[in-house]
Amino acid sequence: MLKLHVVHVGHHGYYVEGRQFGHGDDFDVAIESPGAWTGPAAPSLGLGGVVDPKTFGRVMEGFDPDSGRRLRLGRGAASVAGFDLTFCAPKSVSLLGALAPREIATEVGAGHDAAVAEASAYLSRTAVGVRRGSGRSLQLLPSTGMVAGGFRHLTSRALDPHLHTHVVAANLAQGVDGTWSAADGRRVFAHARAAGSIYQARLRFELSDRLGAAWEVRPSGLGDVVGVDGGLRRLFSQRSADIEEFVAVRHGGASGRHPGAFYATRPDKDLTRSLESLVSSWKGRAADFGFDLGDLSQVVGRGAQLGREVGGGVDPQRMVDRLEGAGRPEGSMARRDLVALVASTSLRGATVAGIDSTVDRIVTSVGSRAETDKGREPRWRRGDVLSVARERGSELTVRSEREVAPSAAVDRRAGRERETARHLAPTGERRRERGRDHGLGL
């Protein structure tokens, strides 16, 4: 999932202030890690490595951190400093990253990072543009991409396991004309749904490839790893429970969106807890409710056990269902809508290269009926896309660069699974034995 929020000038301190860090993976006081500069345009401003709070502040205020030159116009306290793109892993993935053995947790973290990088790169290419001129002479130009700080966090505000990364993109962009200015924020919001779907698809692809994981994907396109107990997921979803309780009390349990509930129930994050103490409390809570965390090791190779291999294509029926439920047939879809559709119906995951390839095939099939209006981007009638999905859905295979030599990919994945299983089997057996000794019935 991708959550997108505007960051106003002066409100960027949350990401860099009030944190004391230890060395390596062991944090003495804080539970979060320092950020790293990211984005293809960051090197143009001499930015790389760990985010320095002072430098981060200058960039978010719209200045060149080296020369001090103003790069965009200031508009006082109401100025937009940047955009917080928060990529959130599903709860099952967060639990594997926090409570599974190190071999699994390492692969989960790497898979999450790869998915964030892929979705961020998509936004840099397609959504971070600039505006020149005004009125009828207004021009929309591409840019060299985003300048951002990436901050990977491990917990929710309720201090539950919650793997997510804030990609805080400065409201700055260098147009292809060489001039720096504010970014065109409208494009960022317009492409957010596609970027969130790309993140989820790449995450599924990565964990399928790295761990042989299987997925249970909901109609929304969000999914969880098969083998992570639903009760365990609910046990560590205190924020969701708080929001549901708030809605039940204030709105009588009425369905629908209640955005105010998110902020009304949002606690301040306690930064005095160490990661070590949190992990200990999480394990204790799981044991108290009868969950054996050794069972998390069983997600490895689950995809092969269920006959689900990495790669493949979109689910044709799910694509049809999504299109039928999305609106009127005479409605239109831009390319970003097609990207979101393909990514969310690629149940075993996909890279953006594979997603783009499938979108190109859809566009080719309905290209003669593409609608353009006054220079706007091409759009296609939803009804025409639906016809293609019905008639040729089984042909819409999502390929990626890793599937060029499928036998090598299978051999690599099988080797990873064997090596992971070799490390995990004794640990899992010992934990299951302890569970029986404590009467957990596992």
C-alpha cells in the first residue's frame, strides 16, 4: 500500500529529529534507522549516503544545500516542502521481517527495499514533472526525477511490527530545460495508485523468488503471505482495532471511509523503547495467545507446495471483475490506470518491466480507439479494455527480465530455499517441541 501526504515547510523534523542511533543493526534508544538519500536527481545536488538533518532541512525548504541558492519560490508557512510517499508492507510481511528467523527476515527486508526502489523509480520517470509558463502558454515538462530521503521504519505508532518506508520527496525538480523549480504535485497524486500497485506486485515477486512464498491476494490487489496465521496478524494490528473501535463509537459502526478516525486515534510514537525490548514483548504476546513463531519458517517453499511458481500472468477473471466493478463501460482509462490494473491482478507478482510489457499489449489491442483531447495523454474506453480482457486475458502473460532464463531462476530459487530450510529446520523443530511442552497443542 502507498499512502501519500503533503509535508509543509517546518514539518519535516519528524523524519530526522529526536533519534539516537547505535551502531550497525543495534539501536541503543531509537527503534528506527537513519535515512538515506535517494532519487535520480539527488546526486545533482551533491546528496548521497546518510541523510544529515541540517542538509535535509535546507533541501525541504527549497535551497541548494551547498550554494544556498533558492531553487523554488517560497510561499511562507503554507508552502509545500515535499511529499511523504509511505510504502507499507502487508501485516504478514511485517511479521516475517520482525519475528521470523534471521534468514527469512533478511530476505523480507531486501524484497521490501527492492519493491520500494521500483515504485519510486516509476514515480521519478512518470510523475515528477515541472510546469513552465501560465494560462494558455502553460507547458508540462519532464524532469530528472525526485530528490528524496528514504526512511525505513519497523513499527507502527502503536509499537506493533509494521515494516514501511517513508520516501520523503522534496518539492523540487530540475526540468529537462535545466531549471530547478517546484515539482508538479498533481502528477504525483495522479500516479500514486499505480505506484502503490507496482510496490505490491514487486514485493510479491521478490518474496516468491527469494522464499518461494505463496500469496493470498484480495480483490483490492493487496495480499498476505500464505502460512502467516490470520489470528497472529490481528493480534499485532492494534492501530486497525483502535480505528474500528472509534468508528463503532462515533459512527455506530457505519461502513464507508472515515478519514478522521485515522488522525483521531493516532498516538505519538514512543521513541524510548529499544528494538530488542519490543521484539521480546512481541514474542511474549504471541506465546501468551498460543502462537508458535517457529511456524513462520513454514512459509519457505510454500508456493511450490501449492503448485504456484514465480512468474506467469495476470488472473484473467480477476481483471474482468475489476473492470466490471470500476465504473461505466463508456468511462476512460489512462496508461497509469492500466498499470495499476495489471499490477494488482498479477497474483504471483511482477516487475515493472513485465507490467509495462503487458500494458503495451493491451494498448496495442485497443490503440486504434485511443481517445486524445487537446493534447492530453491518450485514454482508452474501459469497455474496450474489458473486451480485450475477456477475449485475450489468458494471453496477457507478465514477463520480466528474470524470466528470460526460467531454468536458472528456478535453480537459484531452489538453492535459496534449500539453504534457508537447512538453517531453519532445527530451530523450527526446537520451537515446536517447546510449544508442545507448554501445552500449546502445536
